[in-house]
Amino acid sequence: MGKPHRIYDGSSPSQSLIMLNGTQFVEAARATADSLVQTHGNANPRPLIEEAFHNLTSRKPSPEENNILLRLLEEQQSYFTDSNNSKKFLEVGYHKPKSKDLNYLAAVTSLISALMNFDGTLSKR
């Protein structure tokens, strides 16, 4: 009888680092965020959060998930009130943002990055 095959679960430390910091993933998060900000603006973030969540997980967020993501976005908006932080965060990669409010775009990019690393985005159970 042969040796059983190991099943790779895709949760190695290096995968986590690449998903959070890899240029392609940061840029993909920024381009997605830019498109969502262009569509929804910055007056009411709930529709933006719901569309982002649905696009990345193929389902609607629960009320609890929606509230958690709204709090995350608010925290990121507080962090990205400094234009220097926003510019530094957004300069990775080639995609040039169309959104005018770079602080809000940086906050939404951070939200999208978190969603891209959400277990429900990475694997189907």
C-alpha cells in the first residue's frame, strides 16, 4: 500500500504574506477599490461593502459581517486621514487611481485586501 497523499490546504505562512503584501494582490485590491469608489462614491459605504463582499465571496454578507466590515472601513479611514500614508500605500504597482479622494480610496483598498484574505474568498467548504 502506497503512502497517502498529503492534501495542501493553502494556508502556509508564505501564502498569507503574499496575499497581504504581494504587489499583484495589493494592486488588485486597489483597482477593485477604485472601481467600487467610482460606482458608489463615499457618502454611504454600505452598498460598496455589500457589493465588494458579494463580488469576492459570491454571497451577501450577514448583518454581523456587514457591521464588522463597516467598522474596519471606519478604522481605516481614521488611519488614512494623513495624505502621506495614503500616497505611500497607493503607489505600489502600475494601476493609476481614478478616484479623487485618495484617503478614502486607501481605506477601501485596505478593506478589499482584508476581504481578499477572508476564508470565504479563498476557499469553498
